[in-house]
Amino acid sequence: MSTTPHTVFCVKFQKELEGLDEVPFEGHPLGQRIYENVSKVAWKGWVEHTNPSGTMMLPDDLRAICETCDHLGISFISDEIYH
């Protein structure tokens, strides 16, 4: 049995597109608003943009890199907000 995909008028692309499979941030009003107005493609682009490399480091690994940089007298610059 096939089901028709959920469609939305996407605020980013300004056309009717396939919507998300489920409400993000369940229980929060923003999640419902995203579900009703953002396409699957637009959401995927936003998620990839928020962490383009997909890299998440463990705190101990990040600490080891920073300590090594300090020891070598070089700077470690990261624009990631996840650490």
C-alpha cells in the first residue's frame, strides 16, 4: 500500500514540494511551523549547512588537539559551535 507524500508550499523555494516525514522538534511550535512550511530538500540543505563537514569531535580529542597546538605554539581556529 503506497501513501501520498506530505507536500508543502516551501518558503525557501516558493513552490509545492515534498515535505518532511515527521515534525522536527516534536512538541515545540517551531517544529510544527517547519513541518508545514519547509520542504524536505530545504530542510536537508539547512541541516548540512549547520554542520557542513559533519564532524563532531569528542571533548577529549578536541582537548588533545588544543594542547598539542599550545605545545607547538600554534593557534587552533574552529568555527564549529558544537564544541
